[in-house]
Amino acid sequence: MTGRPDLRGKARRQRGMAVISALLIVAAVAVLVTGLFQRQAASVRAVENEQARIQARWLLLGGLDWARLVLREDARRNNTTRLGELWATPVADTRITRPGDDRVALFSGRIEDEQGKYNLRNLAKAGVPQPAEIAALDRLCAMLGLPGSLAPRIAVRIASAQAVPGGSGETGTGTGTGTGAGTGTGQNGDTAQSRGPSAPMIRTVDDLEGITEVDEKTIEALRPYVTVLPENTAVNANTAPAEVLATVVPGLSLAQARALTEQRNAGSWFNDRADFGNRLANPDITISDAQIVTASKWFMVSGTVTLERAAVTMQALVSRANANSPTVVWKRETN
């Protein structure tokens, strides 16, 4: 008789433990299921975001085709490249919709004349820094408050990315040595050995990072005024800011350059290089085709598409060497 209460108590304890175990199992299953749903939802969002990014890229490619068309039509209609034309008008927050799709994409973009900037590739030729061009970049650095030693350093970097062709001479003495592979010349036309580039060519001003005295602040100061193009180029007087004109024209002060750009932007565009030279009203300043032009063939196209949670930004360098068919030299995503 005395053992029965203990049996009943033991049974109650066992039932209590069973309930607790069941509750723990239910809680564990709930946690697992919640985690599975969260992971599944995250996977679905990732897939949706990637799909949106892919669609945004296609929309950007469409914008790039539109930019090429605009540049082609501008070349057909105008002998000069100047601000104020359709190509120079930015596109801001344009809504893009598609039939059967409730989503709305926002497109922003612009075209910049890269020949309105100083081309850093001009700093060296066949692996040899060019003193006149170094002096030009030095003038720009002085206007921007940048170190005077910056121009020679950038010139050396540009030269390092260029091949040095071999050559021969009619006369010469000694063996001579250089900084690359054997480069001597001897008597009676001994041939100097060619040397390949020792570094890749930079593609944008951002690639200057890593050069001594070049930091992010320096790059941002240079960005509006310099570019890197696949060939040596002159500056377009119809699109260049005053600082760039004063850079490429020795003897032209910044104040004089600003007076010229103010006159230009008021509608008095330069018809050709001679017109630009005449307006300088200074016979001591001579202008060559290697310094100033009034038509451009190199442009930077930038665009951003935002679709749902995805935002894609793209840059592309476009060549208008063939005015009837502008071509994309390179393109890249910048985010």
C-alpha cells in the first residue's frame, strides 16, 4: 500500500518529462524550419537580385548603343565637336518600363568628350618621356596645387608601358647601355635591340594609384582635367576647360584661357585651329595640330541603371575614328 503513491508520482514525473521533451522537439523543429525558410528566402532574393542585375546590364548596353547613335548623328551634322549639342546633354532618372512587367528601371547617363582633357599618353613616345609634355602637365599640376615632381613620375610610368623599337645608326661609338635589355649601337649601323614594355598601360586616371605622391586626393584633383587614350591626341578647344587650354598652349595664362572659354560658351565656338589661334591675339604663341583641334573622336560614356534592389554602373570608351560606325574600345562596371 505504501508503494502505490510513489508509482503514481513516478508516472506523473514521466508524463511531465515526456511533455517537456515534446515541447523541446517542437521548438527545435520550429527553429530548423524557420532557418530553412530564411535561407530559402535569402536564396530567392539573391536570385532575384542577380536577375535584376543581368537585366540592368542589358539596359545599359542598350544605352551604350543609343550613345553610339547620338555620336554618329553628331558627326554627320557637324564639322566640329562642341558643348551644347545633344551628345553633351546628360540623361537623368529616365523611367524605363516594359510591356507586361510592373517593374520600373531608372536610367541616368552622360557622354563626355575625352579630348577636352589632357591625354597622359602624350607624356612619352616609344618609351621615352617627352620634356615638352612633362612641362605641360607640370603647368596643370601648378594650377591645381599639386607637387611639381608629379609630372615626371607619371611620365616615367607611361613610358614604362611602351615598347622601345630597335633601330640602327650610320655612325656611333662605344657600346652604350640602357635601362632595359641590350640597347647599344656601334659603328656602321649596328642595330639596337628593341625592348618590350615593363608594365601594363594604364587605362584610366584611377590606375595612377601606386605612383609615389599619387593618392586618392590627387586622383580626384586630376580627374576632371586628364584622361588616358589609346593614342596621342590633341585637345578640343570647343570642349576643354580653361585649365586644360592653359596646359597645352605655352604662354597662355589661365586668365586668358578663361576669357576664351567664356566667349566660347556664350556661343562663339571655334571653327578650326586657325580660328582659335587668331582669337589669342598674340603672335608669339604658335599653335599646331598636335596641340589644338576642334573636332573629337574619343568619348567616355557613363551610365547607371537601378532596377529594384540592383544598381549597375558602367563606363565605356568609344572611338569615333570611323564617324559612320563609332566603336566601343573597352567597357567596365564601376561598382
